[in-house]
Amino acid sequence: MHRYRFLLSRQWVILTLVAIALIPTMIRLGFWQQHRYEERTARNDLVSAALHAEPVPVERLTSPGHAVTRADKYRTVTATGTFETAKEVVVRRRTNSDGEVGFHVLTPFVLDDGKVLLVNRGWIPANGAQTAFPEIPAPPAGRTTVTGRLMADETTSASGIKNVEGLPDRQIMLINSAEEARRLGAPVLGGYIQQTAPEPKGGSPEQISNPGSEDAPLNYAYMIQWWLFAAGVPVGWWFLVRREIRDREEAAAQQQPEESEPATV
């Protein structure tokens, strides 16, 4: 066993402890990626099911004070009523598909029963400093039927967007039905919709595209990668040990002939 006596040296003790610590760490990282993979797969399946479900009247899924559930988010809903552009607001610091910064246009939509549905009609450019209320193409006049994807109320904790105070007139940071109910003094359905029909004339406001799927296969690949790394640590450690033994034996073999030669008289 003297061949392995070098494992008790400070250098090899540290290397061995690091290897031992890396194995469970990498295994845990693999399980974390597995959890992320399962989460994203479930989320993608939920979004896909919602997007492909048959449209339903919006009041079947939400009501004043109601919180839109994960199962109902992105469901296609319809509503009939009238746009109230006089109380329209814009949502600051929103980007389009090209990454340009501008506004989302949020227009109250008064239903036939008097309740209000918040409709995100789409994106418009900021046109410079976001201080003055922008010019916004008008929605259809009179009684209209709209279709859109149902969305949950935005909050700072969920979106990371800070709800800044003291904004210019008719500008907001977050789309929140409770806040809008206080501003409008009317019963507002929980959540809001991203309008998909009717399409705006001239393509403005620019309608918001369908949500993309999260890259779950990438998490699966990372999971396998971490577990392969964990399996490779002991293999790599043993390879280093064998190389160290070989190097020491070769060095000893080179020194032995020199030591056996008689001293020169």
C-alpha cells in the first residue's frame, strides 16, 4: 500500500475532498434542472391547451375582483360592448417584437351589462420622451365584439416592474384591474385581455404576439450534463491517481541505475 501513501499528502487530501464535495453538488444541480424541465414542460402544455381552447364569453372566466388562474391565463375570450377612449391610458416602457420601447394601449371596454373589461389593444412607439400622452389610432366606434387572450393582473412581485408614482397624465406602469376600478369608479373584470380581433386598421396599435414556449429541452440537456459530470468526477480522480503512480514509478526507475553504479576511484 506504500504506492498510495502520497494520497495522505496535503495536496492530495485537498484534491480528494474537493472531488467528494463536487459529486453531491452536481447531483443536486441535475435534480434542480430536472425540476425546471418539469415546470417548463407543464407551463408549455398549459399555455398550448389555453391557446387552442374554444373561445368563451369573458364573463365565464372572470368577474370584478376575480384573480385569473394559471389554467385560464391565455384562454381566448370574447366580449361585446363599447370602447371608452376618453378614459384610455397607456402603459409605459413596453417593447414590441423588435425590442423597441414604447407604450401598450389600455382601453376600457364597457360591456352590455355595465361592467368594464380592460383591453390591451397593442403596442405603439414612444416617439421621443414619454412625457406627453401619445396619439393613438381610434378603436372601432359603437357596439363591437372583441376577441383576445385573457391575462392575469400585473403586479410588481410577478413582473419585476416597479409601480412608479407621479407619472404623466394617463400613463401607468402596470395593468391591474383593482387599480383601474378605483380610477374609473366602475366594476372592472379581474385581469385584462390582449386583443387579437378585430385587427386594427393600418396595423396600429401593433398587436401582441402569442407567448412563446420556454426552452424545456435545454433544461433536460443540462440535467443529463450535470449527472454525467458527477459520474466523471471519480473517474477523473482515479485517472489522476494512476498517472501519479506511473510518474512516481518512472522517476524511481530512472534513479535506481545511477545509485547502483560504483563510485569512481
